[in-house]
Amino acid sequence: MDMSDARWRTATRSSNNGGACVEVADNLPGRVLVRDSKHRDGGTLTFAPAAWASFVDAVRVAGR
């Protein structure tokens, strides 16, 4: 899978002290990519945009 055009951003809840951080690239058509910011070459998860949106919504609800 070609990820050369992925625009990665760090999750807003990630800390700056090297803790548990994820990066997300949601600019590619038909997929959302997720990886560990500390191990960028360690693998990438791929989600359908609707599945990613459902996950994010569920996390928001759980965090209230």
C-alpha cells in the first residue's frame, strides 16, 4: 500500500513526554491510517473511514 501521500498528525490527547501516542492520517481516499508515533516503522493499521468515525465517537462517549 502506498502511504507516501499520507499526512500524519498526532492525536490531540497525546502527551509530549514520549507517552502513549498515536498518529492518524485521514487524508487518503477510502482509508484512515493509524500508527504508533514512537515506532513509526512498526506497522500501520488501516480502517474504513466509517469504522474509524464510529471508533472515535465511541471513545468520546466513553471519555465523558
